[in-house]
Amino acid sequence: TQLLEQSPQFLSIQEGENLTVYCNSSSVFSSLQWYRQEPGEGPVLLVTVVTGGEVKKLKRLTFQFGDARKDSSLHITAAQPGDTGLYLCAGWNTGNQFYFGTGTSLTVIP
Amino acid sequence: EAGVVQSPRYKIIEKKQPVAFWCNPISGHNTLYWYRQNLGQGPELLIRYENEEAVDDSQLPKDRFSAERLKGVDSTLKIQPAELGDSAVYLCASSLGYSSYEQYFGPGTRLTVT
């Protein structure tokens, strides 16, 4: 069961372009996280958001938690080849169950 | 500080055979997770432990999968008998607690069932 749907599933862009990845659910989440995973490795945490409407910035990455805590977005400005990877949203619902999203595979072409 | 350790890294078995995966979490982390991940998809939680107690095993296929975390430290996940559809990467993660705590992942075990 995947309660968190991500879009797009695949994204291939040129270096320097901007992009946004979306994470949506019909359920309310008490907190939401974004991870990045490279081939042959486990996911690595990028950010945690806990308050509806919260915006966090990490260098060229901007994360937003929806006001109703049912959705989130990740925006990357001026993408670089090092940003290539599988981006995963994940969260704890109000029943203390944890789910990962369906994943977005990003390829940045030099 | 050592990260989450998993072994083996790769395992190839024939269907109907048993297989076991081992995980040693980061020292002091009370919460341990086992996930299954198919290529290009998000990990699916199989079981979560708080110390020795399995607090969420709702997604664990209990007819063939079992897990244990003796003494609240390292953990073993077993499949018996394995099926072709069990081919996937099995990830172990640990954290200080649940909810908004960061999860630290091991490199995973890639299982191929032939």
C-alpha cells in the first residue's frame, strides 16, 4: 500500500534547469521527510517538515509542506549532474504508521 | 561512528529455499526498520521494532517471513520458502526514535530468487 503518490515518476532534464517534484496523499501526515537515494545505497535524509505551510531551504533545494499536511513539494533550482538520483518523500500518518512515496527518478544531463 | 551494517550484500537462491538477512543498527538506536524495495520504487516497510518489540508488522507476509530482534540490538529477517516475487533489495534502517527522527539506512541486501 502506497499512500504517498509522487509525480513525475521519471524526470530527465538538462543541467541548469529548474524542476519540481510533487508528493500527494489523501491522508494527513504529522511529519513528512524527503530522502535521496543513489544506486546501490540506502536513502539519505534531506529534510523533515512538521508544520502545515512550512517551507525549508537547503542550498538549491526548497521543500514545502502543504497547509493541510496532505502534500509536499521539492523544488530544485539550477539542477546539477550531482543531483541525479531517486527522490523519495516519506511520512508518518496520524496513526503512527510510516510510508515511503512511489519515488521520482531524476537524471540531470551535463 | 559506524553506520548500519547489513549482510550479505548479495544473495542468489533457488525458489523454495530459505534465506536470512542480518542487520546491526547504529549503537544507541532504539528503533529498527526492515524494508523491501523493488527497482525504481519507494521502499515498503515490512516491520518496525522499538527495542525488542515489533510495534508495526502489518505489511509483513507472515506466512513466509519472520523477523527477530533479540536483546534489542541486531536483527534477522528470514524468508522461508522464498518465491520468485521476493526478488528485491532488503533494506535495514535505524533511528533514535520514531516519528520525525532521521532514519539511517544500510546499503541493503540484493536478493535474487531463480
